Amino acid sequence: MERSERRRIVEALILGSPEPISAQRIADIIPYLKPAGARELVQELDAEYLKQGRSFEIAEVAGGYQLRTLPEFAPYLQQTLKTRALRLSQAALETLAVVAYRQPVTRAEVEHIRGVDAGAVMRSLIERKLVRIAGHRDVPGRPMLYGTSKRFLEVFELSRLEDLPTLRDLQELAPEGAVAAGPDPEATAAIAALAAAGDAGGDLPESESAVAIDAPAPNEELDDAGEGQPASSE
């Protein structure tokens, strides 16, 4: 099989896959192709798109490859959407940051860090498929453990969790004293780092094909339900 034909197959697989497709999966499908070879073909395709000035690129997210339109075309794509994009509230972003940097974590641990009840916000994040139930902690009561999902990696354009900005990275970029603000400096830094990882500043598409719009949806108040209440002892 000629290299150009393999490249076309790789392009078709990335285009047709409902979720990011890994180099290993591509290699499993194309005869006599190894993962390293699959990665080379993807790089060639992406370089070709760039050279041709195409409106899309191949992004490496959630451990795989996905075709995505370039950010500069977002204002035009927004006008084609029938659904409104949702925007993560500060409460949701804080909770998501704690889960992302401390996972696997229990609800009680999230509430201990944030100081308020997190039940409603956690349910909202699970419904949006940004947070998943990762098991149970082996202690009396067996509380549920939470972690981020593959969808989380896609939304924040991360290939893996290790790509999240570290506390040290944030401290180097932030003005002196800015990271240390708040009752829990590490948690505060994690929140800011997570916000920085998502280029849209917290914007979240409601569906796979949606583009974030800088306006909250009518039901956005769900994120703040229960905020300001004392953390439960659960």
C-alpha cells in the first residue's frame, strides 16, 4: 500500500471517528502500520492542511486525534448553531479544578477545600460529562470517588492530565503574591491554572459540535445551586 493511500485512510479515520482516535487504534486498523508510523502520517496531514491554508487542523486531545476548526472561524460557526453554548460558573470551575488536580477525590474532600456544599455543582458536572464516578474509597461508608472524564480532556484541549499547568508554572507567570491569595493557595492556583488551560476562559460547548458563546444558557443557575451553604458532613 502506497504512503499516500495510507495517509488518505488516516484522514478518513480521524474525520469519521465520533471521538478522538489514538495512533494505536489507527495502527490496528491499517495493515502493517505501527503507532509511530501512524503519528508520522498524522503530522504529514496536519502540515499539509497548514500549507494549503485550510480552515481546520488535527488536534491531539484526550489521547487521540480529532479534526477541529481553527479558532478564528468561531464567530461564523456560532451563527449556525441551534443550541446555545453553556458557560461554566466560577463555582463549577472551582469544583472542576479541585477534582482535576486532586483526583480521585471524594465530595467531602472537595467541600473541605472549597468550604461550601458541592453536591449540586458536582451533579451538574457529571451531567455534562466533565466529571465521572471513579469508584469508592475503601474506608467506612465507602464514599464515592470522582475524577475527570475523557470529555474533560477534549473540552480543555488536553492530550492527557499531565498537560495541565502545574502550580510552579502558574507561580512563574502570576504577579508576585497573586497565587497565594485565598484560604488554600494550592487550590487557588489550581483553579487559575485550569482556567488558563481552557482557552475560552471557562466556556463550554453544550454538544460535541457546539462552539462556546460568551453568554450563559437559561439554566446556567444550576451550577450555583447550593452555593453559600455550609459544607455537609457527608
